[in-house]
Amino acid sequence: MTLLELSESYRAAAAPLRGRLAQLRRELAAADDAEEIWRLKRRIAALTPMLTEMNELAELTARYYERGYYRSEKYTL
């Protein structure tokens, strides 16, 4: 598997997360119960960093070999 193929895998894996987050935000907007609101906010808070990391890794693996591409120090040794 090449890094470009890996990048596409990350993008594909991010799509359901993006959809789930959108659904949770809609549920949060419609929620009235304080406990339900708290539960939805916790779930959103747990999924958001996962989506962010998938997007960052998709970008990194897609552009890894480009000259001039600035790599985040988060993913370098």
C-alpha cells in the first residue's frame, strides 16, 4: 500500500465520523433534557479529535513526498 492509497483510506474512514458528528450536533440542537445534552456534548468531544487526526494524517500521507510541503512536527521524530 502506498502513502497515497493510505491517504484515501483515511479520507474514507473520516466520512462516517463526519456524518455522525453532524447527526449528533442536530440532536444536540433539538435536545431539551440536561442529561441528554451532557451526553451528546461528551460524545461530540470524543469524536472531534478523532476526525481532526484522520484529516491531518490524510493530508500528511497524501503530500508526504512533495518538496516544500511543511510537515507538522506532531507527526515527525
